[in-house]
Amino acid sequence: MDTTNLSLSVNIGGIQMRNPVMTASGTFGYGTEYADFVDLNRLGAVVVKGVTSVPWPGNPMQRIMETPSGMLNAIGLQNVGVDGFVSEKLPYLRNFDVPVIVNVCGKTVEEYLIVVEKLNTAEGVTGVELNISCPNLDCGGMSFGVDATLAHQLVKEVRAETHLPLLVKLSPNVTDITVIASAVEDAGADALSAINTLLGMAINAETRRPELANVTGGLSGPAIKPIALRLVWEVYKSVSIPIVGMGGIMTATDAIEFFIAGASAIAVGTANFVNPHASMEVVKGIHTYLKNANMRSMKELIGSLQV
């Protein structure tokens, strides 16, 4: 097959990307941390760690725990705040020809809106990814992402505040993820990220105490891939906007499975800690797969599951 016209490009909610490989928020820092290992210009997009209205110190140590085929983290969204991000971190990313998507977090609707308003005028920001797994203080700490009404309200207000492409990162810690997916699509989301981490915990049998200072944390890595695949497939059947699949992607084959299930792009997360070159290997592997399958574009692969 002549691969001259083989294209990996995708459009995710208005963000044109040279290939469908992104970095998962919280696993790639602000980009600088991986620049010695990854050519940022070869990524489809860089998704930076969560940004809040003011700097957050994060949770006390211990915050990370290795588990069989995965890891638990309870970082607590430690970050420099939106002002620090715009003045200290974003200038570096402007040196690269890659879309920059900022993950946005908050404990109230107003906090989300403050961040998004400042990102609207920040040079170099391509899109926004809403982390709706944050605890909503106005509702007693319930996560925005587990209630369709709360999720719809948040996305609707953020949509009215920004012209930037808007992705919403879905929580898997719900009874029916499609209800939340449909609610945020209706509220104006341009794309969905699926999935965030699963809630878990680890206990030290000797001390009979939690391994994490926060007691519980988010489980990620290969252990959650079967769940993530199933949820991406369910969401794909229920919405018409693009999906960024994530959850245990370590290799190009893992990524291919997400495309077949319905994802239009994928994000490499925990794999970055194990193999900092993982994202580059996934890009190369996707190209090889399309070539061997005699496909000329990602469109032929996305949602091609045969059932």
C-alpha cells in the first residue's frame, strides 16, 4: 500500500490534531517535565495538569501507592493556580507547535468560571478540559460528575463563558455514565474525555492503617483498561460528539482497542511514569497498524467494533 496519503489527523471538538495521541492530565506535568523524553511537536495535544483559581497545596504524604497492574494516587490536584500557570508555565509551551489543552478544576461553579475567564485571553491555550470529579462544596462535597443535573449546570455555565473548545472529563464512579455524557453534551460540551480514575484504597495489614494519607485515591493503569473500554463503548453509542479514550493505555495495541470501541483520540497517562517514551511509541504503532490494515485515515478505524 502507498502510505503517502495515510493520515493520522483528527479533529476533537474543533481542535485539529496531527495525530490522535494526547497526554492525560496529571501525568505529564506542564510539559516541561517530559521535554527531554518526548518531542512535544509530535504529539496530537498536550493536556496539562489540573489548574485551579488559586494555588492548591494538594494532599499530605503519602499520596501515591503502587498496586497490581496500576497505581493509586491522591495528589489532591496540587498546582500553581491559573495566574501562575499563565505567567510561569504557558510561555514554555508556546515554543511548540502543539495544541495545549488546560484541565480545569474547582470546588464551586464560580471557581471554574474564574479559571476559564482567564484562560480565554491567555495566548497559547487551545482548549479546556473540565474535570468534573471535583467535590462541589455548595452541595456538601458531592462530585459534579456523579449527578447529571450538577454536571449539566456546570458545563452550561462554562460554555457561556468561553469560546474555546470544551472537553468534559467523565467520572467512572457512577451507575450509568451515559446519563452524565448525554447531560454534558446537551449543555454544550464539544468532546468528552473518558475515563477519569476509579475510586480505590490500599490498607497496610501490619499497621492496619490506610497506605494513603487521604485514605482513598484514584486507581489508574492497566488494571482499569477493561472498564475504560466498556465505558467508552457505551458513551460512543449514546452521544454524537468525539470521545478521548483513556485508562490503562500502555501500548499502541491498547490505543487501537479504544479507537475500535469508539474513541476518536486517546490519552496516555500512567504509562508516562513507567515509560516516558510511551506516547511516541503509541504514535508510531498507530501508523504501523493503519498501514498494515490498508487504512488511509483514522475514520476507518474509529467505532469499527464488530458485534
